[in-house]
Amino acid sequence: MDKLFPKLPLDQWVETLVRYLWKQAGGGFDLIKMFISGWVDFLAFLFMGLPDWAMILVFSLLAWLLSKRSVAIFTFIGLSLVSNLGYWANTMQTLALVLTAALISIILGIPTGIMCARKKAVRDVVMPVLDFMQTMPAFVYLIPAIFFFGIGEVPGVIASVIFAMPPTIRLTNLGIRQVPVELVEAADSFGSTAAQKLLKVQLPLAKPTIMAGVNQCIMLSLSMVVIASMIGAKGLGADVYRAVTQIKIGKGFEAGLAIVILAIMLDRVTQHIGNHKKNKGERV
């Protein structure tokens, strides 16, 4: 049956736009690729600069300082198991990728969320874009990422940023807008500037909600690890992908277990950072 209207050449329009962007800003994409790749390599070198046992102690101490004793114990036991199974190097590579993607998402997402909370016009424009970013299948992001940045870890980081940024923006916006109006009016009555009101009233009160967005951002970045391995990203995702293609159930379980340990560790630490009250002497 013939169509009533001819098909819109949407695919051609998108490809034309992508080629135009590459033609106009190809050098900028190269600089972004160089920066992200260098930062990931730096973090990986930092995490693997000491022996396994020393880094396990460092991570366990950080977990204790930032959260509580039970998280530190889990971190010590979990990372010791990862090292024993032989996945230490790939786990540290994965951690470098996740932290890079999360850091970029936070740097871009929190200011955007603040602007959305302060300006309704900005919010009306940004929210539909976030809906698009969250509902588009993650695999689709890999196509333009490969075109602009080639094969490797950088397009995986870019795709992770696009996939993981929306919760940071949404919850930052929500947290600031949920600050009681009375407190904002009190700050205004004392002659606070917009910056003072934001830094001393709104952001401190919105911190738990903002940190919930950061927590979700990190978890979503970690969920992209296996997908990013399909385009050459290193780390545990490559081990899982290799196990799937070769039908090695045991190897897949080991790599998946390492991802679970890393996810729980990051989740518990970021959850406790967002709490206002912290009891260092909390008993397990």
C-alpha cells in the first residue's frame, strides 16, 4: 500500500548534521579525545601505581572515612577477592572509565540543574532533551561517538556521559526547588546575593537530593561498561563480552562478580556522602 505522504529523509538529515559538525569542529573533537584519553590513562596509572594489597588498604581506608566500618570491611574483602581472581588490572581500568564519565556528567549536570531550577525557560527546554536522552537506546549513542572519536575508550566514556547525565540534572533541579520558600525569603531579607543564597542556603539543603543524582549517575556509568566494551573500551566489560562470545560461563560469572563488587562499593560510599549526619563510630 502506497504511503499517503513520502518518507521524511530523517536519516539523511542526521547524517548531514553529523558530517557538518565533524567538518566544522573536527579539531575540537580531537582535543576532547586527547583530554579524556589522557585523564583515563592517568587515573588507571594512579590506581595501579601501587601493589594490589596497598591499593586495597587505601580504598578500604577511604571507604571507612567517607562512609562507615561495614562498607570498609566489604571493600577490603571484595577487592581482595577481585585481586585473587586475577581481575585487578581490569577492575582498576573500569573504575577509571566510570569515574571519568561520572566526573564529566557531574561537572556538566549540576550547573545545568541549577540553571533549570532558577529559570523556567531553561527548564522547559532541557527537560524534553533529558527525556530523549533517557529513552533513546544506549547502543544508538555509540554510532555518532564512534564517528567523532573512533574506536576505544573515549566513545565509551562519551556514550556513558550522555546516558548517565540526566539523573544528575533532574535531581539537582528537584533538590533546589524543594528548598523551603521561607528559608529563601529569609536569605533575601538579609540582603544575600544570588550567589550567597545558592551557596549557603540552597545547595547545602539540596545536598542529599543532589548526591542521590550523583549516585545514580555513577551506577548508570557502570552499567555502560559492557556496552562500551563492544567498541573497544578496556576493563571488565571486555571480559564479560569475551565470555559471552566464547560461551565461557565461569569467566563471565567472575567478571560479572567483579563489576557487582565495584558497583556496591561505589553505591554505598556515595550514599553516605549525601547524608547530613554521619556517625563514624557506628557499629556494624
